[in-house]
Amino acid sequence: MNTLEIIEEMHANPALTEMMRAVLLTEELLGLPGKVAELTQAQVKTEARLAELTKTVLDLSKTVSELSKTVSELVQAQQSTETTVQALLNDVSRLKESDFENRWLKDAPSYLGHLGFRRTKVLERSELVDILDDALDQGLLNQAERDDTLLVDCAHLSMKDKERIIILTEVSSRAHKDDAERVLRRANSLGKAQPGKVVACVAGAEIDSETTAFCSEHDIFYIQPSTWR
């Protein structure tokens, strides 16, 4: 039987074909199609899993982005709230300082009376302006000294030992050394502007020890009105 006849016989007899395959092919080769099919299925599953993981990562990235945006908005809202609160605190502080100044203008004769000052009355701002402008015109003060002195919180006219005295006062809920330094500077400027005596005073609901020490050293009166506490 020649080769052509063998081939025709195999086509006509499937059992013979299988027998020839078993003879010619190894077990590994025979199992190769199955392995390929298994690998193909595994690849399909891997790709499906990879697609799921990719979607999960994308979802997580979107979630993180949304969370970051939310956190940023919360931070901005917090900053805005803190700014608003600080502005309110500043307003309250200014109102408190203004209230203390008004109370000092009214009650100063009582508190200063304990220090020997008599006939104490408010020195109107217009009167202070006239004194300082005259001194400026006469070259006794420069512009900066004139302008700085006009920023004093309160000014009073008083008498002590038959001497006319101007009292400049810095008023604060919590008086610090810089309040004392500021009023001393302004009192010195006013002292150059007119022949009468000028004294410096610090009034505060609270006055720290550094301030009281500075006041004592530079002859500045410091007063803590009991009604302010």
C-alpha cells in the first residue's frame, strides 16, 4: 500500500486516524490543544480582572480627587470663618477700647482726684490742635510730633499745687509697655509746645508688671479703675 492509499484509508477510517496520531504524537503534543485552550481562558479571565482593577483604580482616583476638592473647600471655609471671627474680635476690641476711653473722659476727675489733681476737665481736641499748631508755626515742634501727639487717647486740664497741668492718657483694656512709651513720647512733645506742665498717664483694666515698672521709672501715672474689672 502506497502513501496515497494510506491517506485515503485514514480519511475513510477515523479510528485508524486516531491510532496513527497516538503512534506519531507524544502525550504532551496530544495535550497541547487543551493547554492552549486553558491558557486562552486564563488570559480572558486575567484581562477581565485587569479591566475590573482598572475601573476600580479609576473610581478610587475619582473619589480621591473629589475628597481633595472637598478638603480644599473645607480649608477655605475654615480660613474664611477664622477671618470673620478675627474681624469680629477686632470689632469687639475696638468697641471695648472706645468704651474705656469714653468712661475715662467722664470719670478721670474722680480717679485723678486721688492723686491730688483738682478742677480736672476734658481738654477738647480743638484746643489741643490750637496748642500744637501754634507750636508748629513757631518751630517748637515738627509735623511728625504734632501729628503723633494728636493721636493721644485722652487729654485733660487740671490743677495741682496751684499749677496748671495738662494730663495725656493712653487708655487700654490691657495696658502694655508700648502704651506707656507712646504716652511719654507725646507728653514730651506737648511739653515743648507750651510752657505749662504736662504729665503722662496710663489707664487700663489690666496693667502688667513690666508696664508699671516702666511707669515708675519715668514718672508716668498708672491707674486701674476698679469699675473696669
